[in-house]
Amino acid sequence: MNDAIVRQPVRTAVRERVIQRIVDGTIAAGDGINLATVAAGLAVSPTPLREALIELERDGFVASSQGRGFFVRPYDAREVEEIYPLIWTLEVLAMRSSPIPGTATLRRLREINRELDAASDPARALELDMLWHATLLETCSNGLLMEILKSLKQRTQRYEFAYMKESGHRVSTEHHAGMVRALRAGDLDRAAKLLEENWRIGPRFLLPWLEARQQAARAVQTRLRVRR
């Protein structure tokens, strides 16, 4: 029992660091995860890494198979189509079940949004975007809801990071600014509508991008078969 209590924070920290490596492409989509190599890079033993990967498989970040071990799940358009509606539905629920943010929180949201608008680095932009949404919903008392949202949004980040890195596209701040204005006016319905629209942006960009990547991969495979 005591050993489990001591190991829990280590596993949690390892989990977050592995997620970060998946998001930023250090461990790319489809790549195998060598337990010894990754554990050495994280300065931990393979045991907490294996435990973290079991959790990450349950949460949809990695998969495993006999003979191959753990590997990062390949990009999948269906995952995008399934996750984003969950996020906008649950975030709107969290907003509607929370007190309207006060003046200090609205000021902080404007500050984060200004920094986000100026951010050109994808990793920093995604970090600020997560911070903006976390600040927006910081008064939500439903801990389980917020935990589910965090996991879902982390799964979308690897798509968004790769897309922004390849395309140079930046995170839009227009809906954020509109939500702050609506909340300052006490118009929760308008804020909720903008929040949903904000999350609907992702699939509009990501799905065509994923299709283009798949077409390019198929073209490469066709050329390789012809050369044989």
C-alpha cells in the first residue's frame, strides 16, 4: 500500500511527460515506444513508464500488440470526428453549470488572449489556448467533468500541433474575445454559442488536412509498388 502511494505521483508525472512527447511529435504517430529508451530519457525505471502507458492505452493515446509492444496511435479522422463534438458539448455544459466569471477572471482571459494572439510557436500557442479554456472554466465544481475534458483536449492537441507545424496556421482568438464580451454583458447564451463555434473550427481544418496526408501516403505506396 505504501509503495503504491509513493509511486502514484511518479506515474502521473511520467504520464504527462509522455503525453507531451506525443503531442509535440517527439514520439510520432504510429511510432513504437521502446520502454528502455524512453524510460532512460525520462530518468525513471521502466515500471512507472509501463504503468503510465497502460493508462494511456485506456485513454486512447497509445495502443499495444503482441510482438510490437506499445505504439502511438496513428492519426485517425474518425477520432477527430468523435472527440470534438464531445468537447464542445461538455465545455458548454461546464460553462452553463458555473458562475459567470468575475471581473478579475475576465481581465485574465483578455490578457491570455492577447498573448495567444501574438504566439507563433505551436507548442506555446496550444499551451496558452489550454490555459485560456481552463481559466474560463476555473469555477466549475464538477471535477469529473473537468478531468474528462482535459483528457479529450490532450488527445486533440497532437492533431492541432502537427497541423499548425505543417501549415503555419495559428490559433484563432476571435471567438475568445467574443466570449469575454458576452460574459461581461451577462449574455451566457451568446458565450455558450461562441464556445461551441470555437471548438467546431478544429474539424473544419483537420479533416481535410488528414485526408490530404492519407492521399499523399497512398501515392507514395503506389510509386513504391510500381518500382518493384
